[in-house]
Amino acid sequence: MKKLLLLIALPFSVAAQKNSTQQLEQYVEAQNKIKGFSGSVLVVQKNKILLNKGYGFADIEWSIPNSPSSKFRIGSLTKQFTAACILQLIEQGKLSLTDKLSKFYPDFPKGDSVTIYMLLNHTSGIASYTDQSDFGAVARLSWPRDSMISYFKNRPYNFSPGTGWKYNNSGYFLLGCIIEKVSGETYAAYVRKHIFEPLGMLNTGTDSNNAILANKAQGYEKAGPKFVSADWIAMEWPFSAGVIYSTTEDLYKWDRALYGNKIISEASKKSMFTPGKSNYGFGIIIDSLEKHFRIWHNGGIPGFVSNFSRYVNDDLCIIVLSNDAFNSDGVADGLAGILFGAKVEFPYEHKEVKIDTAILSRYIGKYNAFLTINVIKKDGKLYRHRDGTPDIELKPESETKFFYADDSDRQLEFEVDANGKVTKIWFINNGNRGEMKKVE
């Protein structure tokens, strides 16, 4: 125990070694002990399980621990299952990617300009219901399906159909309705019959507010240092954009299926995994991490976040399901970084130290890589500035390393030469390091 406490109390980085399983375990254990991660994690490479454990509690009130069999709401991971259902119906000749929304909803504004293809890859421009300023007032209400569509269908489009990209829950809501219209089955019945049952995903299904599920994890959120029960949401709203629950082990069965043709054909997989605008396919994101090709998505719903990452050229699958709204993306990326030999910083307690404020001016400037940030100085302190967002104080933990004061586990580490000139900075997000160059 003393060795473990030492491990998670001090900052350090690791590169991949032979005993990767131990490193993975230590990394997630540190996320749990230091950052409060609660959930289940599965890491499998070439059919070899490297990590398969639960952390924290599925039910805090009853002290029931999370385990690989815990069932979590997976939020927007639902979208890839919805996309697969649509592709199945296309293979059956019941749908086409070029079918217009007006075919199913004749009175939908601009419905003759919106296609199934646009709904699948977020290029329809339809207003996403979760983006509306008044959504919080209706999120707890169990409305009929048509009333829910009416809530968003007359809102202004974000852009003309097909001309832009914006993540869109309304589009995937409509896709679920189309599945029901075309198949004659409910969305819940269709996805169970045509995906979950054939793959043996017996611990996966569509959730509801009154469902009684064995091994169901409760959703929590952080309120300062304490956990509280997550906000209530009527599960009629997430529907085919985010209604599914699952386990890490069941989602691995889905990963395996996507290497074959049991659920969708090679042609359908090619369509699904072809990146469009913003590297988005059909219910999935296509990019790379540490130069390793990745097909992935994340999910979020009150009290839960998830990450399902497939490194298909490495035959590596990483699944992180959390029931305390923890940053699942950061954990998943950190695990991948360890396996790929990247420099991954383990979680540790950030403590502010006093430094000579005269040196702060050398850090002021604009830095760019995958994002652009400005480092500014106000009242003798450094702040991260980005247009359109509040400034965040950067607190020193050394003369060259500063942590964000919003408890987000982000840091900036400045590299300086002998003359005190900044040569580069490292942006560190949940242990993952990215180099940023000074542009101004």
C-alpha cells in the first residue's frame, strides 16, 4: 500500500515497457485515487485482455463496487448502433442514403433538401434539440415522439443542408424514427433483434426511467469535492441518439463484429468508416492518436460518460465507461499512449507554490497546435485566454509548470533556454502531452 501511495502522490511519466498490463493498472488506479474516476475499463489487444476491471462504486449509497458486468448508460455511443441499423435497411433495399427526410416527414421544413446521408454525418444543419437554451426546461418531460420532433423542427437551421457540419442529436433522433417507420418495429426491438441478440450482447439494451436492470450503475456528478446524484433526464429524449446501456465486455463483442460482416457488409462498413466533414463518418469519428489510426466515439448523458476506441491496425480496443461524469476521453487516450510508448503523465495532486512573478512575462503569448490559446498576465498572475470563454487562472507548481485552476487536470509546461526564452510549451490534458508552438 505504501508503494501505491508513493506512486500516485508524485508526478512522473512512463514509456511503454514489457509489463504494460501493470502500467495500465497503475494508471487507472491513479485516476481513481487522485481524480476520483469511477467506472469500468477494458483494454484488449489481439484478443489478449490487458485490463478488465471496475473502479469506484456503481452505487455509492449501498457501497456496491463497479465491475466488468456493471451496466452503464453509454450516451452517444448509441449513434453507431443507429447508423448500423440504417445501413442494414439500406442493404435490404428499404432505404437509400439519398432518400429525403420529406419522404418520411412531408411537413418538415427543408425536408426535401435533407438526406439520410446528411443525418448520419451531421451535415443536415437541423437544430440539435440539446443545444437549445430552453432544453433544460423540458428535458425532464416524457413527451410523445411527435411533440419532441415539433420541439426542434421549426427552429432555424444552423446552415443550409449539406454545406456545413455541426454535431446533431436531432438528426439521430430522426434516424431512429425512420428505422421504426421502415422496419415496422420499435427502435428498441429492432436494435435488440438485429444487433444485440446476434452478437450475444445480452447485457445491452435501450434504457428507460422505470427499467429495473441487474448490475445497473447509478449516475453521479461532482459538486465540489462531493458526489451527488446526476440530474434527471427523461429517456425519451436521448432515444436513438443516446438511449443505450451496455457493459465493457458487451461493447468488445461489438468491436469484434466490426472486423467481420455479420452485422453489416464490407461496403456498408466502408461508408460508415469514411471520414466526412470534421473527420466524422456515420456515428463514428475517424482520426489518429500518436500516429495510430483510430475509429472511435465518446458519449455523455447526465451522470455518465463513455469512450469506445478502436485502433484497427493494431487490433487494439479500449473501452472506458464512467458513472461519475469523469473525463473518459482522457483516460482512454492515456491508456493508448502507454501502449504506444508515448510520454504519459500519471495523475497527481497539484499544489501551488510561490515563484518570482517577474518571470511570468516571458510566458505571455499565443500558442498553437491542435488548438490556439493565449497566455496573458493580469494582476501579477497568468491566465489562459480563449475568445468566447472565461479566462482560467494558471497556478504555478514550479517556475515552468502551471496547472489550470478549474480542477480540470490540465497543465501548461514551458520549456525555456539558458536565456529564459520560451522554446515550446507542452499542453497536458489528463496526462496526455501535446507540443504547442509560440506563434505570437
